[in-house]
Amino acid sequence: MKTPLLIAAACLLALLSTVGAALPYPILPPLFASDAANDLNHFLGLPPKLLFGIALSINPLGLLIGSTLLGPLSDRFGRRPILLASAVGAAIGHAITAWALVQQSYPLFIVARFITGLLEGNAPVARAMLADRLEGDLRVQALSWLNGAIYTGWLAGPLLAGLTLGWGITVPFWIAVIALLLAATLIAIALPRETPSTLTTSWLQVARQKHAFHLLRIPSLRQLFIIQLAYTCGVTAFYEFYPLWLVEFAGYHSKGIAWMTAALCGVMTLSSLVAGRPSQLMPLERVRFHAYFGAAAIAIVSLGNVWLGLAAIILFGFPNAFYNALLPSWCAERFGHHGQGAVMGLISTTFCLANIIMAIIGSVLTLIDTRLILILGAAMSTWAAWRIGHWQKELAELDKREAITA
């Protein structure tokens, strides 16, 4: 496959897959913050905010497992079949979600969100596909464009949800089904069939022995995991709870949340177009700078007034786009020999784990004040930025010692 077509296929797949994942976010906060009790938002008589936190965490739990396994499975069985199966499976998950909302069945809704997350954890596979075939500045740029496609999906998904919700609460989910089936068609057409692997390991053996967390035995990758987990805990605290902040402090509803999310994702999309450009600064130095910038934006939302908070939500897209373009590319260069699918899976898995952790913590803290989870997120991202600076020095010393012994 020629390079432009390869990049285009990866980006379009990421766009269509993310549209399906992003659709529910403007729907859930008003649904669970509603004063009108129903079987969905008062399941077993539990507080709606607690049910909301569980609903937020179950999809990332599926993403966590999917991101952990799908990357290594694609190392073994090939990128194309894994991407094709995951896109079709996620479409089925969204169809079940729509049925659960019609039935007002909270347990079925949770199961459907889990299945959808499990099969939408295919971003590491798309990143690994680009990392396999591209090198140098072109790899950085392609991964940046891939992130831009993902951000555009986060823009289009909530916007579509806000604009189509008036036709019925299940309509956005059926749009997700169509988008993911289109993604599956794109995979079938654009990606060439791969040479079958001569390995005899089963998918179960790969799942047990080659999952992304297997890499944590390596000290440098363990450090990457700790730093990435801290930073993404801050990011996910922001992602998961700024819509609730908008409802409580700015008086927003589904359409308002959709437009704010669209503005945020628009900034991330535009930023990703330039994030991969060459720079004289070291990659980790740039990552550290943007981590500090992102942490500051989260802090402003939690501590500032409404208008400052609204501006910070949108501007957060700039440092986040740069961070997510630069870090995977640097990891592909330094750790790619451990398996690009597994390495990209570890990065995505860390983000999913952060989603679960902060959704659980946030479901408790928001019972007191929604801003508390944002303050915690800002503190964790700030620590991660500080730790990146020290880790950069440690890696430089390690490289010097290895050069001397060589």
C-alpha cells in the first residue's frame, strides 16, 4: 500500500470509530442529573451521580481490556483482521446500547457499554500499523494526523448527538452503528490482506503471555506507565467531569455540552495538524512543557469563574493534541523493538485505566463538589510533568552508560 493511502485509511478508520465512541457523552450527564426518576437513573434506588460514575467507568473498563489485548493480538494475527472484527463488534455493541435505553434497563446498558468499549480499543492497532511502515518525521506527522482524526471524531460524535437527540434518544447510537459499519467496509477495501503468520500460538496464549502489561517488567517502560498514568488521570478527570461541571455551574444541557465539546475537539484537530512538525527541542522536553500547560488548564476550570473555565476547556485542546502526538512517536522510536502493537497498547491501556480510576474516585468526590475531582486531576498532571523532567535526565545517563559499555 502506498504511504498516502495507508495514512488516509488509518485516519478515516480512527475518525469513524471515534464518532461511535463519542456519541453518548452529551447524553449521559443530563440523563443522570434529571429530576425525573426512571428505571435507568434510579436503579436499585442508588444515587444518580453514583450510577453516572459507574456508567462512565464501564466503557473505559472495556477499552482497558481491549487496548491491552488487541495490540498484541494484531502483532500475532495481523492488523487487518483485528481492525475488521473490532469495528463490526463495536457496531453490535451500540445496537445493544440503543435497545437498553428503550427498555430503560441499567444492567443491559452497562453490559452494552462494556462490550462496545472492549471492541473499540483498536487505536493501538491503527497506531502500530503506521509505526510499522513509517519512520522519522513522517511517522511523527502521520501519528499526529491520526490523533487529529480521533479528535475530529470526538468533535463530530457529540455534535451529532446534540443535533439528533431531538429525534429520539436512540438515534445517536444507530448513527454510531452506521459509522462503525462504514469503518469496517473501509478496512476491507483499503487494507491489503497480510501474509499469514507462521507462529502457532493461539489467541489465548497471546492474551496471557503478550498482553500490554507484560511490558511492565522492563524498568524504562514501567516508568513510562507511571508517568503516563498520572498525566492521563488528570486528563480523564477533565474529560469525564467537565460536562457535569457545565451542567452544574454553567447551566448547560445536551446541545450546549455538544457545542463546547465540538469547540474543544476543533482546537485539538487544528493543533494536531502542526503538532508533528520538526523542532529543535528534545521530544520529551516538548512533552513536559505541554503536560504543564494541560494541567494549568484543568486547574483553571476547577478554580476559576465560569467564563475562565469555559475558555480553559476549549484551550485545553492545544497542549493535549501536542502531548498525544509527540509521546507515541517517541515511544515508537525508543521501544518499538518490543513490538509496536504491544507498546501502543500499553499507552492506550494506561489511558483506559485512568478513565476507570478517575470515574470511580469522581463518583464519590462529586457527591461533595464536582470541582474536587478537577483539582485532583490538575495536581496529578502537574506531578507527571515534573516527573518527565527527571526521567529525561535518567534516560540520558542510561544512554551514556550504554554507549560507554558498547
